[in-house]
Amino acid sequence: MSHDNRFPRSLAAIGLNPGFTHQQFCFMMELERSDYIRELAHQEWLNIQGEEYENSPYRWYLSYVSMKSEYTRDMVYPYKSKNKNKEP
């Protein structure tokens, strides 16, 4: 990822587009991610650790995409439980 703050390839690979919401991200974290995607996310995360990227909206998201799915599946729970409590 270069200094122009392009959309990370790993986020696109899991089905996200620029402008995605936090809720959309959490739903994607429920799905299994390949080692390739997790390694790509980690590399993209490493590439934006300089001070010039301090306000990058992607740093936090990339750190989670680089984790094994077993550690991120529950991120969607608050959204799913909200929908269960809604009346029809």
C-alpha cells in the first residue's frame, strides 16, 4: 500500500468496498479467512505503521483481518443479538 491510502487488497478480498460500515466489517469477520488473506492483511498493516499513517482508517481493520477467524467470529454478536430482539 502506498502513501496515497489506496483501499487494501485484503479488505477487498473478503468482500468489502471503500466506504464499508463497521457492521459490514463485523459480519465479514464471522467468515473463515485463508492464510493468504491473513498474511496479506498483516503485510498491509505493517506497511502503514509510520507516523504519516497515524490517521489511516484501515490500521485497526487490517489488524483484525490478519487474525485467525476463530478469534474474530464473535465480533458480529452485538449485531445479531440486536436483530433477534426486534419485533416482527
